[in-house]
Amino acid sequence: MKELYTTIERALLSEKSLKVREINNTYVFNVDKKANKKEIKDSVEKYFNVKVEDVHTLITRGKHRRVGKYVGKLSNFKKAYVKLKEGQRISALEA
């Protein structure tokens, strides 16, 4: 198993992720591309001391960006939607 602080890179705090958090008690994280669902679940449970019900993952493709005549591409990243059990909250991420 990977180190728990290398599996989870950061929490995503966008309008969509905040809405999903309110409705479904689901938190959104950027995670390591090589991490699987079990590793993500274990990391969230140990790091935040909560119980995880379900984990969904997806790979978001990097967007193409242009600055003047130069074209580049942002890197791909993996997102994890982590649903917590009823009554569980991550107080460190509450605004």
C-alpha cells in the first residue's frame, strides 16, 4: 500500500463539488493516477478518521491551452468521488 499522504493529492473545492457534498455527503479529491479504489478508501479513512461507504473514480483529460502562438496541454489527473456513511463529516474541509 502506498503512503496515505501520497495517495490523496488535494481536495477539490469547486461549485460542483460543494453541491455534491451538500446533497450526497460526497467529497471530491485529486488522487494519484496509479491509486486504486481500495487505496483511496483506506487513505481517506485513516487520514480523516471517517467511514467511507463508496468510491467512484474517473480520469479527467488535460485541457489544451494557448498563449500567443504557443500551444500546450495541461496534464491529466484522476478524481475520486468519496461518499461517506450517514452522519460522517470531514471537519477540516468544511467552510
